[in-house]
Amino acid sequence: MHSLLIAAIAVQDWTYILVGITFALYIGIAIWSRANSTKDFYVAGGGVSPWANGMATAADWMSAASFISMAGIISFAGYDGAVYLMGWTGGYVLLALLLAPYLRKFGKFTVPDFIGDRYYSNAARIVAVICALLVSFTYVAGQMRGVGIVFSRFLEVDINSGVIIGMFIVLFYAVLGGMKGITYTQVAQYCVLIFAFMVPAIFISIQMTGNPIPQFGFGGELADGSGTYLLDKLDGLSKELGFAEYTEGSKSTIDVFAITLALMIGTAGLPHVIVRFFTVKRVRDARKSAGIALLLIVLLYTTAPAVAVFARTNMIETVSDKPYTSMPEWFKKWETTGLISFEDKNEDGKIQYLADGKHNELTVDRDIMVLANPEIAKLPNWVIALVAAGGLAAALSTAAGLLLVISASVSHDLIKKVIKPSISEKGELVAARLSAVGAVVVAGYYGIHPPGFVAAVVALAFGLAAASFFPAIILGIFYKRMNKEGAVAGMVVGIISMLLYMIKYKLGWFDDTLPDKSEWWFGISPEGFGAVAMLLNFIVSITIMKFTKAPPKEVQDIVENIRIPSGAGEAINH
């Protein structure tokens, strides 16, 4: 009787139930953990346990891009999509091992704060603030758009209304709780998003291969007794439709290397993840929480390729060469969002899904693959709704972390450190909350009116983080002779070179048409140019440093101190 009742509840009703419960949980946590000081607001009082910080870091790291888009990218790009797995996972390892413990020991609230103090210069601080704001606004706009997409499909409101609902939810717990509220909310959001990602993956793995472990099912034989491997079947389906074989890549080796490196160094410089390591008591705890977060992240990242293969195979078999009138309900529902569309070019009533753009009749937005996957596989309604709740958890957790970076950059790094050093703690807390409100409004606007080149802007954000923050942080930690002149010159050259390359080869602003791939420098795509811009930053920084005077002795002593391997000791504040 109970199972019949559960089966009878519609997807939309399940979504209201699960999203309502999770939102109530997030708001309740924000009220319980509201911030009463700037230290609470910026770094959660510096007293978060390693396990809680590890879960919060994992949720902060795994945004809507990881939950919704990554498997979607892999499902369309196949082997070439592996660069995102390698780059993002490698970037986290780089951050956790090479940067986080040292930054924690330096004891500053934000990345611009580290750069401003380490390079004893407000010019360096302002350049770092500009980079932090650009990267953070780009990301948060993407998260808000993800929220809008989930709401538009599962709650059947328009995308703009979905963005506005998400704005209010994030605003409530980010402004009220600050980092303290965000941290404990992100712990809950990690639990929601990982459960929501794994449950349908396990269901579909059993359904397609008979193996309950998606990572093994992905490389296993089909459950139909044919003896055919799942990947071989997808390769065959792809070739029939004119697509490249799923397991073969088309990118050059140098471009794969450059994109992977750019993603690694770009993500290792992301300010909203770096700030998480300031929330624990000791340097030892920063290392421990980094390891915990890596294990929690790997769980989703090793499952994503399997989800991509399951979704791609099921979608091709469901829609290709089938009558449009026989399409299931999920197809019609997603059509209303505009993220999947059919144009009957040959007027035979059947869907021709082909690599040949001239004859292809189906347009599919890759971002729907994870969200639509349970529907395509005909899983229970509660599983479909669970994925919606997970997508919202992923988007909101990262959005909140980014909003905090924006508010801290404005209130702490600009107002407190540059414009009005005499501001009281209470005044700074008010400024931080007002900055968060302003950031939410701007993010919401770009969620509702995303730029036409949003993919280019996201790639630009990675490139800017790679080209500016990473060299300045690495040299600031490991090279005590590095001075402000070198660091500022390097950051400016890195930013400008990345901007110019992106504007020319991704946006095509200098030409009437977008330049051909053959014109790329060294065959490196705009997504990978961050690696080249980073090298330019290093070269310029070290060259300028050689011809200018050394930093003051007290700055060199601080650098010497943060590299002393006293991992068990208390973090030192300067």
C-alpha cells in the first residue's frame, strides 16, 4: 500500500517535498549559526572541525558545473571531456598540498589580503581584488543560472523566477550566517548532493550492466546477455550517427596538456575554496580537512564518467530515428524549457539525431544530461526529484561561498584595508552584509540575462585565476626574495595576455568572424591559454624582481616562518 502511494506521487510534488525539506534545513542552520563578529562572518570563528570543513570544502568545490555540467560535457565530448576530470581534480590536489597549509599559517582571511600583506602594497591588493571579483561574479552567475534551470523544469516556473527564488535563499543564509552559516549549510548540502548523484547512478548501473557500482558498471558488459561491453555499444551508436567514437579523442596532445594545466592552476587559485582553509583551528587541521575533502570529491568525480555514458547511451536509444509523437513525457517537459528542441527538416515525423549539422533535427543542451538521466531511464519519481534537490544543493553551496568572497573583498580588502582603515568591527560587518546583498543582486541579474558568450566568460575566469593568483601565491610562499614590483607586474601581464587571447580567439572582437583553430598559438585553445599566461606571469615577475630591491626584512622573515614545517602548531597571525 505504501509503495503504491509513493509511486502515485508526481515528480513535481516530490520536488516540492524534497526541495522544501532541504531549503528548510539550510535556513534553520543559518539561523542557528548566525555570525556575530567579522571573524565569524569571514572564517566561521576559525574553529570548524576538520570533518565539517572537509565536507563543506567538497560542497564548495563541487558546484553546479561539477554536478550538472561535467557529466554533460563528457557525455558529448567523450574522451576529450577527460581534461575536465583531470584538471579539476588535479587542481584540488595542487591546492590542498601546495597552497592551503601555508596560506593557513599566514593567517589572513582572503587571497587579496595575503597578496596585499605579502607584497606590502595596496596596488597588489587592488589588482588581486579585481581578479577575485571577476572570477567570483563569473562563477556565481553560472550557479544562479543552474538554479533557474532546475526550478524551470522541476517546479515548472520560468527560469527567471527560479533565479529570483535562489537569490532569496542564498541571500538569507549568506548574509545572516556569513562563513559560519555557510559552512554548516554546506555540510548538509554535501550530504544532499552526493546522495542525489549516487542513487540514480547506482540504479542505472544495475539496470544497464547488473553491477551496483557505477565505476565498474561503466566498463562492464551489458546486462542483456549479449556479451557486449557498454562502451563498445556507445562507440557503435556514435559511429552510426556520424559522431566520433566515444572512446577516442580529437584534441592534440599539447592542447590536452595545456587545458588540463590551465584548469589545475586556475582552480588551485580559486579564492572561494582557498578561504575554506582559514576556518579551522590549526595548520594540521587544514591538511586533514584537505585530505577528507579530496576523498569526498573523488566519490563524485569517479562516478561522473559512468553517468555520462549511461545518459548518452539511453538518450540515443530513446530518441534517435524514433517518431516524435512517441516521445515520452520527459522529452515534452524539457522542450518547454528550450533546452532540447526538434525541427522536422525532412518532414517524416521522425527524429534524426546526427553529427551532420545540415541534416540533424535534434538540439540538446548538454546541461540537461544529468538532470534528465533518471527520467530517460524511467526511474521512480522520488529519484528524479532527488536529483533536482541535489542540483540545487550544488549550485547554492558554491554560490554562497562565492558571495562571501565578493563581500569580503569589498568590505575587508577595499574598505578596511584601503579606503577607511579606521572603520569599526561593527561597521565592517555591516559593510560585508551590504556587499553580499549587492553581489546577490548582480549575480541574479546575470543569471536572468546571461551574456551570449557565457562559456567564454567561464573559461576566462579559469584563465584569469591561473594567470594572476597562482604565480603570485606560489612565489609569495616559496621565494622570499619576490617583491611587490615583480608580483604586480606579473599579475598585470598575466591578466592582460589572457584577456587579449580570449577576446581574439574566443569572442572574436578583433575580427568579423571567429578566427580558425589553425591560428591558435602553438595549437593551444583559449581554454588552455591560461597555462601560457601563467608562464608569462612567472617570467615577468622574476625578471622585474631581479632589477628591483628586495622586500623589507620583516616580510622575508614572515615568508621564512610560514615555510617552517610545524604543521601541528597553531596558525600564526601577523
